[in-house]
Amino acid sequence: MSFADFQNLLVFKESFSDWGGSLPIAMQQAPVGVNTASAKKQEKIDVATMHKPKPEKEEVMIDDGSGKLTIWRFEEFQKFAIDPKNYGADEISINFIHNYLF
């Protein structure tokens, strides 16, 4: 066997970690805890608890509605203030801008 054939055989054997016989490569085991994840103890899972409905969360209001609201309508690029007693009246095809101060 020539030296080139011997090298090709070694390269072929290196592709398989479980090849029988002696290989000129060394397989190292990485120490646990260094660049590897450590196993955690599995805790028992209570499936019945998972099927219980979650408790309702209390809704937290960001604003109590006591702020000042101002509404304007726009027609022909002109801004017109709307009287507060008319707030909520539906007007179709009119552009509005709302300003609410907390």
C-alpha cells in the first residue's frame, strides 16, 4: 500500500466515529458545565392545574374619563370647532380631529 493510499484510508476512517481498529484521531469528551448545557431535574407536572381556568385579571383603567375633549371638523381645508352638546352625533363624510387632554 502506498503512502497516498494509506492517507486516503485514514481520511475515510475519520468520517466514522465507530470504525473498528485503531484510528489516529482522538475523540474528546467535553467536560460538563464548560460550553455545554447541564441537565435540570424534571419536576412533576400537575395536569389538573393546567386545565383549570385562569383567574380573571382586574382591568386597570388608564384614564377615568375626567379629561377635556375638544373636537374639530374639517371642510375645504378649514377647521371648525364642534359644540360639546353635539359630540357623538354622526356626520357622514366629514373629517374630524379629536384632542383629549388627561
